[in-house]
Amino acid sequence: MSILLIERSTPLCLLQDGGRFGVRHLGVTQGGAADWVSMAWANWLLGNPLDANVVEIALGGFSVLAEADCQLALAGAALGAQVDGRTLAPWSTFTLRQGERLSFTGQPGGGIRAYLAAPGGFAAQAVLGSCSTVARDAMGGLQGGGEALQVGERLMARDSRATALNVMPANLAPRFDSAPVLDVVIGAQMAAFSGQSLFDAFNSDWQVDARADRMGIRLLGPALVYQGAPMISEGISLGSIQVPPDGQPIVLGNDRQTIGGYPRLGALTPLASARLAQCMPGDSLRLRATVAQSARGQQVQFLKRFA
């Protein structure tokens, strides 16, 4: 069985899977891989279920030593992954031999999150149906209490070998080196924003603020003006774009609260939410309005690639 000894880690190196669902009425949030697209590709490369446990590595600073031969897969951002000094490309499978060291040295290219997969996913005890790490809820991770991966812990694959070693088509590999255009499903309180605000929202460049984490990402740009009545808090979905009184939108992520009272411009599509998760503070982006039917069609077309 694959065994990896963690030699370096940071609070941003987390065990994640597809997320924790069916418990929001208890105040428990979703969690899960921020870039679920890269997680899915990492798992597909090994023939795993697309939502199997992976290691989410943000901004590097992670290193493991193989205590047995391991089949692994890497997807997502190119964070300077190396095996004993040899550069390792993302979107591929590889074998880490006993005694070899896999390290992520930093961020030489686009994107900020890499995903490491093992056959069958990494072994961990599920909490409320998921191993996703959510520190605020003190749930998930290797120990079940929401802790990030720690130096000295061991990662073990659920299966001894991969059921498949797929090859990533080069034309399907996501790119993170250009300013994205993110689709927004219009709705919620959109009609209560001023006409100028609606024009600005979809015709301006937005900048990712340094105030960004797995709970939410603030965007900097023209101030959006809400003209509606005060709101009562209501349930909020992944990608919801809340607008607080200062007019600067906050896009809610995987570790968001379960309810909120700020007006919403709409919500990013799941594919757009995954792309936003790879944006660095300072990156520019644009928003593009769409409708639920179109967003669903894009989602179905994307998932057909894994069939």
C-alpha cells in the first residue's frame, strides 16, 4: 500500500473530496476541493471516482517521502512540483519510488492550487459523509477534527494500485495564465441594483483582493449600489456574489457560511467557481451573465468528458 510521510506542510495543505452535503440545515457548510475540476481530472487519471479524497496544495510548501512505491496523479496549478529535483508536470500520472521525495517548491506558473491523487483516494475517516477539511467547522482531514495536514503524518492510499492510468488530452488541460471570464447565473436580488451598477458589473475589469480564502473572495472594482429593501438572511449557494454596503462584491466559496443577509447579484456557475479558485490576489477577471439552463448545459457537457 502507498505510504507517504509528510515532511513539510502549511495550513493551506488540506485533505479534500467532493464536499459535505445534506447537512446545511445543521449549519454545516459544504467544504470540498476549491477547484473541483482539477480534483476530478487528478482522480480520473488514476481511474478513481471523480470526488475521491485528494490533497489540495495551495501555494506550495508541501513535501512527502515515499515509504513504499506509489502510483500518484497530479493536476491543477504548476507549483514547482519536483521528484528528487526532477521537474514534474501537472495533468499526469507518475510513480514515486520508495525513498523518493515529492516536493512543491512554489508557484512558477499560473494558478495557486495543485491536487495530488492516489489509487482509490487517500484513506481517512468520513465525518458526516465526507473527509473534506473545514477548519471553521472542526470537521474532516486525516484526524477528523478539521486540521490541515501536519508534518510527521502519513498518507495512505485506499487501493494498492490504480484501476487505470489515463492520459490527459493536451487540448483539455485547463489554463490558468490568462484573465478569465466567469459566468454568473443571474437572479437573486439582481433587479434591485441600479442600472449603472448592472452595466458596471458585466462591463468592467474586476481585481481579486488580498482578502481571499476558502470562505470567500472579495473583488475590487466599481462600487455596486443596491436599491432594494433590507433583507432577511437566506440560504446561499457556492459562488453566490454578495454585495455588502461598500459595494465591493464577495464571491462565496466552499467554506462559506450557510446563510447570509447581503443582497446577491447572482452566483458563479460551478465551472466558474473552480476557475476563480485558481486566481491569485491581484489577478483580473470579468463577469458574464448567463441563465441557469445554459449553465446546466455547460456542466453536462463537461461531465460527459469523464464518461
